[in-house]
Amino acid sequence: MTNSHSTEVDPIQRFGAVLAELDAAIQWEILEPVYCSGDAEGFFDEERRNAIVDAGLKLASEIGEQLRPGGKSLYVGAAVAELAPMMFEAIVLERKVAWITLAGPEADELTRAIKSIDKRLPTPRTGEWRGADLRPRDHVWMTSVLTDPEAFPALHDRLYKRQGTKDAVRGGKPKREREQAVELVRNALAAAAKDTLLTTTDEELEVWSPIVQEDGGNLKVAPTGRTSGLVGDVIRFCRLKPGR
């Protein structure tokens, strides 16, 4: 274990040190085939990694303005692009972060790298989970999850409005994917506190908004957003008040 979390170090300095240590600890060649089909060598070059960190730092800065220290957050489907905001919450804001994602080589490698630095930092949970067991979370993060072309190919095409275009992924099972997406959103919604910061994308709001409205809740979407560092989606910070 490194001394990145020494009590003698300022939290911001610790945060920066952890990001640098993670960049060095992650075996990026293991992650490259996850994000790039065909010849993936060099996908996570220095320029791309720096861009991911830069975007993550901007998101973390906004999170710091909207969340209170010591609260609890839920990150659904988080991965490389979410490392900066998750570590910022855990280290600087001293918040408890539940990180849910799918099992696979990316989750395994990120877990290994993070634990090699500090076992107290957030790591992925890949088993079954119930949002109600995690409540109350005053921050729920779900970005570029329901548009994942491998997990939701048909939904990906519909939400990006790519059906029938040359950019369409094609395939998938629209009805089943829709049911899975609704179940995932409802599970995350079950974890939300009475007043929650929801961080999601424009596309995924098309799934979130009708569910929140159907439940009698309220969702106020910020007029401006930030571009994510890896996928390039527009991320919005929303105020969510569940209707239960």
C-alpha cells in the first residue's frame, strides 16, 4: 500500500496522486480490446488517457459543487471514464461510493490496479444487487450504460437515432432490451434518496424521464452539460425527487 492516503497529505494532493498511480498501475493493453474491435494496440495511448482524465476532472469539479461531503453515491456501469469522479468523491468529499458493473476483464483489471494502491478505495461489484438495499444514495450516476452497443445494440440504435443508417449496430432484441433497461433504471431509482443528484446522458434521459414521471416523481434537467471523455456523450446533472 502506498502512502497516497496519508493523513499528512492534503485531500486534493492525495486525489491527484491516486490518479497518477492508477494510470501507472493499470495494464492498459488488457482494456484496449474491450473498447476497440480489431487491432486495439495503442488505443489507450497517452493522449487518450489524458483526455479521459481531463474530462473526469471537470465532472469531478461540478460534482464537488453539488454534493455534500460524507454522503453516499451509486455508480452504475462505471469504468475507466468514471475513475476521476469516483475517486474525487471517495478521497476529497469522503463519501461512500457503491460501484456496480458487469463482470469481465475490465472490472477485474481495475479491481487489481485499485487494490494495489489502496484497498480502501472504491472497487467494482459485479454480482447481483438491489437498489433498495443501498438506499439512501444522494447521487446516482448512470452514463453511457443503456447505449452500450454490446449490452443494448437495439436500444443503442434507437436512442442514438441510428436505426436504418450506416452507423447502426443492428441486431439485438428491442423488447427484451427495453425491459432490461427499465429494470436497471428502476433498480437504480430504488437506491435514490428523497433529493438526489442524477448524473446521466441526454440519450438515457429518454428512459429515465418517463419512469420517474410514471412514479409521480420529479426530474429537473440542467440546461447545460459536459461531454464525456471516452464515448463523447453529453452528460447532464439533474435533480431527482422520486415519487415514493
